[in-house]
Amino acid sequence: MASLQVDARAAQTALVWCLDRLNPPNDAGHPTTIAIPRTSDVEREDYFPLRVALGRLTRQAANKATDLLIDQIRAISNKRLLGDKPITTLGTNHMCRVEDALRLLLSL
């Protein structure tokens, strides 16, 4: 499942990808989430695969257009996530675009 949530330490919203294999029980002993930062400083041109444009998302507090910064993917501790509910969730079309961008950037 992927959703937009707030990273407490960075004070920014990111796409978080909760993967069962990264969370308990795991060998590392710490629950981890894959995060892709977002920005409301959107580009008019298509910079795919470095950015994935999401447009305006439903249930998003600021209701601003959003780009995901795919080339800034990182792993963060689950302790850094604020709240127990996502700001919004992404649909299949957006997630396919994110997955395609990751495949291209990581040569998968």
C-alpha cells in the first residue's frame, strides 16, 4: 500500500510505501518504510522518470498540485511518521507511473 504521510523529522510530506518484508519480524530489528519526497514546486515540463506529476490530490490538506521526487527515494524509520492515517492514497494509475519511474532509474 502507498500513501502520502508526514515525515516528522523532515517536516514534509512523502509517498510512503509500507512493505511487509521491511517490517517486523525482520532481521534488522527496526521497522522501515520506503519514502519518496513530494514537492508542491511543480514543473510544467515532464521530467519523467525523475519526477512523477500527481496533480491535485483528493483529501490533501493544501489542495496543491504535487510532484514526487523519484530520484530522492530513501528508507526512513516508521517512528518518523506522524499520525496513524494517510493524508491521501494513490490510485493504480499513479502507482504504475511511480513503479515505471523506479524501474527506469534503478535499471530494473
